[in-house]
Amino acid sequence: MTIAMPDRQFIKTNGIRMAVYAAGPEDSAFPPIILCHGFPELAFSWRHQLRDLAAKGFRVLAPDQRGYGDTERPEAVDAYAIDALCQDLAGLLDAFDIPKAVFCGHDWGGLIVWTMAMRYPERTAGVIGVNTPFTKRPPIDPIALYRKRFGEDMYIVFFQKPGLAEALFEEDIDKTFRFFMRRSDTSPESFEARPEAQRSLALQTALLRYKPEADAQQFLSEAERAVFVETFTRTGFRGGINWYRNFTRNWERSAGLVDHVSQPSLMIMAENDVVLPPSAADGMEAYVPRLTKVLIKGSGHWTQQEKPDETSQAIAGWMRKVFG
């Protein structure tokens, strides 16, 4: 069993056709909330929040972002640079006649929504980061930094090689999603206490060793996982992986941005996310002064799907406090 999504709509934005799912009253007293997914996800990842926040009186819109699902997938790698991803969202606002919105992003979507606040401050009423904190622009190219610190097998470095990650993930897509979308019963502190060999960020190696039949950490139902498997069987993974292939380009193009988010912001942290731990949000207040933090206990990386009620309540409570 799975939650029914709102009717799919198609819009034109920034030269592509984008699939968008909208719910909730158009005349809501609150600014609309744009829900931005990460990798490897879809608008479907926000199915709980589309239902719950709409029922609470909020207008919510979740796009399949560029390269994903029923949204178009340009061929060129540089078509997935973060300025293009932000332009897509600005065009989404235009298509729905929305002057300003609250942008809520998980994982890669979090990187986009923090950037929206800096690139399009006049269109951004507020920002919600789910697991993904605001971070200051690094002093050097992040790919060079990852390569130096973690080596060639670190998954983001591995993703820079065209075709390799796609082939690996697409060999058995059901296994890929069983591997990715699991609960975590490991705290970031206990993860860091492991021997270095057990703290590898080589996801590709871990996937090859993964035995789905022995995994008791699944949180998706069979029907829910089938949505992801059927969609990525049709689209492949290249569009989403191309987002990672723009890290260097994004870093170069962000040179003129000021590391400051003036809009009211909410940081939702997940207790057991070992990749984006709560500690990653330490010190955010220096760059995001109007910040509220909420910790979701017992959640791993896939917070809005693992702990949907808590996530929806955190968003709704903050929205009422800030915009009520």
C-alpha cells in the first residue's frame, strides 16, 4: 500500500518540461512550500508531506526535479549546474503565479534551497533544510578536497567518472533501492568510533557487498519501493548523478555569493544520519541568523520518509510560528 499522489501537472520552466504535484488550498494564508527532493529520489519522496501539510491548510508543491522522473533530462552535464536548478524553481513560481515561497529541501535539494535564498532572495520567503545544513563556500574545489581527504573511491569522486555509477546502479535497480533506502540504527558518534576501514564512503563498494535478503532495516513498503524502481528503470540514474558532476562548476560560479541567508530558516536534523549528522549544523547561526533547529530522534538519512509525522509537524509548527 502507498499514499496516493496529487494529480501530476506539467509546466514549462527554464527551457524544460517539469512534472509538479500540488496540494492544499491555493488561498492559504501562508506562503506556499516548495518541496525539493535529493538523490536518488522523486517528488514521491514527499508523499507524506503533500498529504499532511495540505490537510493542515498549507499550499505545497513538489516537483520531479531536472533529470528525474517525468521531468525532462537534458544530455549535457553542465545543464545540471546549480544555477540552472535554481532557475527551474524560479520558473516554477512563475508558472503558478507565486511571488514568494518557502523552499524546503532534503539531501541535494537542501543545497538548492539554501542557494535559492542567496540567488533569489526576492522569491524566497523562508528556507527549510532537511538534514542538509547551510555550509560556507569552501576555500578550494570540493572535488579536490574530497579526493585529497577520502581518495578516489569516495562516492562523490567516483561519480565524476561518466557511466560507471549509472551502470552499477542500473544493473539491479530493486537491489539499489533496497540498499539506499534503509533505516540507520547507528549514531554518527558510533560510526566515527569505528575503525577507518569500516567508515568508508565508497558506496559503490558497499552496494556490491550488500545482501538485501539479510536486511531488516527497510522502511518502504513493497508498493512504495516499486514506484522508485519502475521510475528509475525507465529514466536511469544519469540525470541525478549529473548533479554531482557539477560540484566544481558550482563552486566556481558561487565565487560572488555572500555566505549569508537573511530569511527565516528551519534546520531539521536527523539523529542517525551518518553522512549529514546533526553536528554538521553546528555554527550555522553565524551565516543564518534567523535559524530554528529541530532534532528528529531515531531517524536516518531519509527523514521525511522514515519519520513522516515528525517531519510534517516540524514544518507546520515552524510555518505557523513564523508566518502565522
